[in-house]
Amino acid sequence: MNPPLAASAANRITSLFGVRYPLVQAGMIWNSGWRLASAASNAGALGVIGSGSMYPEVLREHVKKCKAATSRPFAVNIPMLYPAVEEHIATVIEHQVPIVFTSAGNPATWTGKLKEAGITVVHVVASVKFALKAEQAGVDAVVAEGFEAGGHNGREETTTMVLVPMVCDAVQVPVIAAGGIADGRTMLAAMVLGADAVQMGTRFACSEESSAHPAFKKHVLDSREGDTVLTLKELAPVRLMRNKFFSELQEAYARCATADDLKRILGRARAKCGMFEGDLEEGELEIGQVAAAIREMLPAAGIVEKVMNEFREAQVRMGALNFP
């Protein structure tokens, strides 16, 4: 069981990563390149390069540029379903990336090799079962990601508020809460639930340094409650925004489409088409539920500063509560 917040639990992550704040910028495909990662790290958070949308040579270039742009720790997120995962692993080892977040696969596959190279390993989970497996595999921390999160998600549809305390009660390693967290209030709430830190994706997708297409960013800022939905559970569950592509999926479900039918509709490069190239109708627009609460574009440093100010203000409000 994790220690209570009063025991400075958040310091476990700041100490583990060597960062100022217990705040992680998520490694999102088509959003999290070296510009965003270095800017987040320079602001005191942990910046993360999202390698899932990068060819091996592209990741190498982003790692080199990130190291040139910041002297502070940063990480690379590696989805283990990525076809060239071995090349990505070789890249982070060769270039001495200090921290790696693994996801979408068995953490036992690469954790040992990464740790032998002196790399801190964090694994993303959506259930207590997989948090325990990650801990047994030897990871240094886990990200407990609720189903509010954007992009690929857990099949259990467990919300962040339910998942985080259950994971914190089950494991000894530090826990980073993710899913539906985009300001200082929700950051404090997650830490009250037992998390040592939080990870934010959607909030940083709408940063100035995000590599997402401007049209996608504006679409996210204009979104409202109910504009995202979890779908494609037959393939790999993903939370995305409603658009023409999503309507085609709904029509396919109404016809009782098979998994192979859904694969044909999905095709290739849908996420790139939507998030990176800005096709808001035919693209896959991956974003979290909390998009409905975000209304302004800020630089990554401005996001970090605002979130931490909100966090401190929320702490003051909580401290003023006094029940008989």
C-alpha cells in the first residue's frame, strides 16, 4: 500500500525522475515530439516523447534534438505493439534516455533489458491486475490510466477515480494517475486518492509546442461534453472524437460488422490523418473526455505554471475545511 499524502508521497516521483514537479506530460502519438517534451522538462515537469508514431530514424532525431534542447530529464514512451519495438529499445539505450514509459504490452518483455542499461522504467496500466504484473516485472513506477483518457484505453472501462486508489492499495511502487486530469484541482484530487504524481495528455495536446495540426487543436478547444467516445473494443479500445469516420464505425456496428470489417474501415494512418494532417472528417481524432474543459492554447511552460498555481490554491482551500 502506498504511504499517505502526509508522508510526502509525491516526493517519490520527483526523486525518482529528478524533476521539480510531480507532473508528467504524456507521450502522445502525433502530439509529443522533442519540442513539447523539452519544453515540459524545462518547465519542471517530465517531458515525454511519444514514439508510437515515429519510424526508428525519426525517434533517433527527436531524442538527439531533445537532449540538445534541455539539460533536464525527459522520457520516451514506447508502445510494445509497435512493429519495430526492438529498434526503439536500441535507440533509447544507445542515446542514454534516462526514463522509458512502456505501454500496450507485457512489461516483462523489455523491463529487464532497460534496467540493465540504467534506465528507469514506468509501465502504463488500466487495471489492478496489470499493475501487479508490472510491479512483478520490476518496473520502477506505474501509470494508472482511467478510461476517461484519450487514445488507446483499457477494456475494463474503469474510471480514474475508481482505478487510482485500488492500484495504490495494491502495489508498493509509485503510482502516477492519468485520465481526466487537466488542472491543479484534479491533480490534487488524484494525489489525495493516493497517487504520487499525475500524467496529463489532453491538456498538453493543446499546447503551442504540440506537433498536432492547428486544426485539430482548435477542434479540441471547441469541443463540448459528450464529444468523445470509447470505441473499437474488438480491436484495441480507443477514445476519439465524433466525426464522419466515427459515424462510419457506428454504421458498421449497426450491421454487426466483424473485427475484420472494422479493420478495413480503420485502414492505415487514420490517427496521422486526423491529428497530424488535420483532416477532421476522415481522421481518427484521439483525445480525452477532459477536452471539454479546455478553452485556451498555452505554451507548455504556461500550462505547467498554471497547473501548479491551481494545485497550490486547491491545497489552501482544502486546508481551510474544518468539519466538527
